[in-house]
Amino acid sequence: MPKSKYLFPLILVTSLFFLWAFLHNINPILIPHLKKACQLNDTQSSFIDLSVYLAYFVVAVPAGLFMHRFGYKKGIIIGLLLYATGAFLFIPAAAERSYPFFLFGLFVIASGATFLEAVANPYITFLGDIKYSAQRLNMAQSFNGLGSLIAPIIGGKFILTGIEHTAGELKQMNPFQFNSYLQSEANTVKMPYLIIGCAVVVLIILFILTKIPNVNASTDDLHSPGTDFSIKVLRHSHFRWSVIAQFFYVGAQVGVGSFFIRYAKYVAAVNEKQAAFFWGGIAMVGFMAGRFIGTFLMRYVKPPLLLSIYAAINIALLLLALNTSGHLALYTVIAVPFFMSIMYPTIFALGINGLGNEAKIGASFLVMSIIGGAVAPLLMGLISDRTGSIQTAYIVPLVCFCVVLYYGLKGHQTVNVVQLSQTL
């Protein structure tokens, strides 16, 4: 295929990066919204993250195997079909006001996003001149950042109503008023998810009609799960610690964002719409800026040291968040994503360093380690329900960053496995 004909397929594949970023970053909106519409406690509302990250854990390897057997294009179409199906499921879920139905829809969307993420990262590196593969991937990742920024803003505007009745006000409603209020809250997700589903269907049609180049991934491709799934790679101590650190980092990232709207109201009496803007318009902008600035700083500061510095700063910020109130507490949490920005790719790169031909297997473990994003919010919900304080629950991401700090200081250090076995 001539180089000029790569342009439209490249645009289509790049659009996929927006979709999974939108999925992850709409959760901080859905958690408080469905908590209100379905009358949940904090532990139950954390099942939203559990559904999404459990799908990644379960589907990551099958998605990679499907891609290797049937090719990139079919993998993309399957991923988009699942994504659209899950989005459309939100409509009957809202009509029934069924929380399990919502969770199932999220699991289906996340399963589709897992396919898209497993396919799009490696595919885009081969879609054109190999000399510019890194530039193409960086450009595509910018759409990932765009999704992170836009999702909470759109969700805050079109899903959250801003109507927040107190427990006393709810008790004063008669059954008809109470059910009407809850149903009106649930119904706000219908139109956004109908539009999302239709937009994805359009993408499916475009992918079917577009001639997508059939490229073959290198056997050294680090972005997708491998077919030879072996636990022998865990004999590398630095890699074991990278899996542990990634588990805790993703837990911290998801936990900090998922309960931010609840936290903002608790410490500073900020309403849900304003809190959604703070998260999307300030915190996520900081996250995007942090990646660019962090990449620049790595020219002068070794990645493990920068990772350690950023982890230590986030520990300090969360200590303030736990022990202060008002806008000071609020702004400390808003600042955390800036210093989270480099953590996932840095831990990933340090983890596969020195693995040689086992790097592909290692990548599968690192992808699966994001199950931490399901565990940390669940713990935060349990703490909040037990103590009556969502602020206290932020001790969970603080502990997570302590693990990341250890990894940056010591856990990342490589040990020659052959030499180690000879000394034992």
C-alpha cells in the first residue's frame, strides 16, 4: 500500500485511543451518580471500578491471542462491537434502574476496550514508515490524554444533574416523589451512552469499509500479551517488584480519581458539577502536562530517581489531604495526578528492562497487574462506610504510593539471575 494511503487508516486507529481513555475517566462521574440514582453505599459504588478492571484482567490475554490468530482488523472490529453493545446496554439498565445491569454493561464496554488497547498500541507502530513509529504512537497517545480530559467534563455537564438532596429531604418525599427523583437521575445516562454507542457503530462501519493494511507484529513487540504465558519470568526480582508496583500504582490512580467528587463535597462542600470540572479541567490537564514535563526531566534525572521523587511528593500531598480541610485539602488531591503522570510507563519500562525475549511475557503480567484498579477503590469504599469519612479512605492511595517509592529507590534494581543462582 502506498504511504499516502496510510493516512485514513492511521486516523481511524488513532481515534481508538480516545475510547478507552473515555471509559476510565468517566468512572469518577458514574460512581457518585449511580450511588445517588441506585441508592448505594461507597463500597457498592466501587463495584464500578471492579467491573472495568476485572474485564481487563480477564480479557487481556484472550484479546492478545485473538489478535495473533485473526489479525489486527478483526480484533479492532470485535473490540468496537463489544464497546458499542455495552454502551447500548446502559439504556435498558437506566430504564430498569438496575445496578447489576449497569455493571454488566461496563464489563462489556471494558472488554471491548481491552481488545482495542491490545490491538491499537502495536498496530499503530507498524502502520507506516518504521522510522516514525515512535512519533505515530506519541501522537495517538495524545488522543488518550484528550479522552482523559474530556470525559469528566462531558459527564459533569450531561450526566450529573447537580441535584443533591440530603438524607432528611429524601425521607420527606412520598414514595412516588422518591422513585421519580431516582428515575430522573438514572435517565440522564441514556442520551450520552446512546450517542457513544452510535458513534462507535459509525467507527465499525468505517473500519469494515476501509482497506486496512495487513501488517505483522514483530516477535519482540512489547505492547501486547504473548502466546507463551509462563511464570518463569517472575524469577527476576526487579520484574516481580514491577508487577507489585504497577498493581499498587494503578490502584492509587483509580482510587484518587474515583472518589474525588465525594471527597470534594466532604472536605470543601463543593457541588458535584463543580467537582467534575475541577477533576477534568484542572487535575487531568495537570496529568497531561506532567507527562510532557516528566519526559523532559528524564533527560537530566534518571527515571527511577524521578519516579521516587514524584512518589514522595504524592505521599506528602496525601498526608495533607488526610489531615486538612477546605480548599487546601481539595487542591492537594487535585495536584496528585501531575505527579502520577510518569508512573505507569516508567514502571513498565523499568520492569521489562533486561528481560530479553521474555519481555513479551512480562508485558502480559504488567497488563494484568492493573487489577489493582479494582482492589484499591473497594478498600476505600469499605473504609468510608466503616468510618463515615471518605477523607479517611484516602489512606489507601497513600499506602500505594509508599510501595511505588520503594520500587523507585530499590525494587527496580536488576539482579543477574545466572550469577545469583551460582552464589546460592
